[in-house]
Amino acid sequence: MHFQRSVVRRTIAVAIASGLVLLAPAPATAAPKPPPQQKEYAYISSLDGHVYPIDTSTNEVREIGATAVGGGPDQVAITPDNTRLYVTNAFRYVSAINIAKRSVTDILYDKDELSPDSLYGEAMAPDGKHVYVAVQNPFDGDKVSVIDTATNQASATIKVSRPDQVAIDPGGKRLYVADSKGSLYVINTADNQLIATIRLNEAANGMAISPDGKRLYATGNSGNVSVVNLAKQKIVRTITGAGTGGLAISPNGKRAYVVGVNNKIIQGKVSVINLKTNKVTKTIPIGDIPPSTGSGRYFRPSKVGLTPDGKSAYVVGSYGKSTPQGTVFAINTATDAVTPITVGANDTMGVAVGRL
């Protein structure tokens, strides 16, 4: 009996001790550090040969002149992970920029100085693996060059006559290439083969595809926007009086922003289109109004980029009357308030928005 009681006492003691351990509070552990807050930048290419980041929360230019990309930078595309920019130059190469390191790698196309490539439109694949660049060359032939972003080398060539604007659908399966004569070529990105041709009303100056991938919107010199149903492969609507330049579609697919010039008063403008009704709902003036003598300058917008939340638009372009001045106009899309931002020392050319 004495043995049994001792065993019972030990068992109870162990159980009580175990219970106390279970009831005791766990030792404090350090709370995980929150990830560093990413800032959002609008990256602007300038004819002075640089890319300028604008902090979209303050509209302040950061690191002026830090990233040189050579002569004639134009289009800007950013990888989906926001780590690299691809900037087309007027002739011969694309500059690949590592944003964090501010290092630049030039991707050459043509080593023959007597046969330069002229670069036009640019589109980034949704998975970030390829960049598509429209290239015109009167000697060696026109093409869309496919850049492999892993190697920063041109990995394929798509033969297209006089390619100008390019756009890729959200799924990354179809590349759309507009030529300078009003044709829109549909390319299967799996094998880079032409699968269809869509006839536009005019040559495209700018193109954008809706977030659902169902429609493509193209501007032209007429100032109208052609709405292409991509499943039917034809124009289904024309939106008049919008603008002649670049365009961007809001992330929710409800609005399009089109840049152009109000010819009545010769002033830059951004037209806002309701994509449900396909009508221009308002026009936002951009830049200076020249005096009545006509000797003043005015801003001619060329492209527009939207922040991922659709709350801000950034408009790039040039001043008329041969008065170069690096200017970007930031638009608050809720209030239509316009803020001019001085960027560099020459015309602003391209814009892409990303986080870092």
C-alpha cells in the first residue's frame, strides 16, 4: 500500500507540474518586422538622355539625372516585379535599367552604323519575361524584336512591315501590332506567328487593351478612338473628338484617358471617356494657353500613364514654338486638378508607373 501511495503521489505531482507548465504563459517573441513600405514612382524619359523618377505621393522628382540612357530615349516599360525598366532609344538600342542599382545595360540591334534601326512602340509581357519592340529598318527589314528579359538579348524576330504601335493582352497570349498604314496584326506569342489581320480606320498613334482583354482602343490623326472587339476581330464603335495621342485605361476598366490638342484654342488636353457609354465625359486642359497673337507656346501631350489605383495620371509631351522644357503634368483623377512638374532640361517622352 505504501508503494502504491508513493506512486500515486509522484503521478499527481508530475501531473500538477505538467499542468503548471501548460498554464504558464509562453515566452515573449519579437513581433515580425513589417515589410518595408514600397513607394510608387512615375518613371519619365527625357530627350536630355535621362530617366527621372517622380514620387507619386508628393509629385517630387527624385535623383535628378541619376540614370543616363543615352540619346533620344522614348518609350518606357516596367517589369511586373517593378525591378527593371526598358527604355527605347531613337536609334539602335534599348536600355535595360536595374532600378535599385541604377545600372544600365544597352541592348544593341544593329552594329552597322550605316543601317540603323528606328525603334517605335514597346510592350511588356504580363509575366515580365519578354519585351516587344517595333523596329523599322529600310535596309535590313522591319520587325518586332522580342527581348528576353532574363538575358537582355533579342531572342526572336517577328517580321512585320512598318510596325509602329504594339500592345499585349492581359493574358499574354496575343500581341497586337499596328503598322503605319492602318493594319492591326494579331500575333500568337507562343510561336510568334501571325494569325489574323484587323483593318483599322487609320494608322494608330496609341493603343491600349481593356483589363478584361475584350477590347482594344486605338487613336489616330482624326482625333477619333476606334474600339476593336478582339473576339470578333473588327471595329465595333468609333468615339469621336477624343484625341490623337497616347491613351491609358483605368485599372477598373471604366474610363480611358486620351491626350491630344484642342485645336480651337491650341491647347493641350486630356479627354476622359466613359467606356460603358463610349462617350467623352469631360476634357481637362493641359499646359499654357498662347496669347491672341499666337506667338506663345503651348504644351502638346504625347502619352499618358496611370497609377495602379487609377487616382493619378501623368502626361508627357513637348512645348510648341521650339521652346523645349522638361515638363510633366500630374492629374488628380478625382478632382481634375493639374500639377506641372519640371523634369530635366528637354521634352518628356515616355512614362511608366511602378513601385519600389
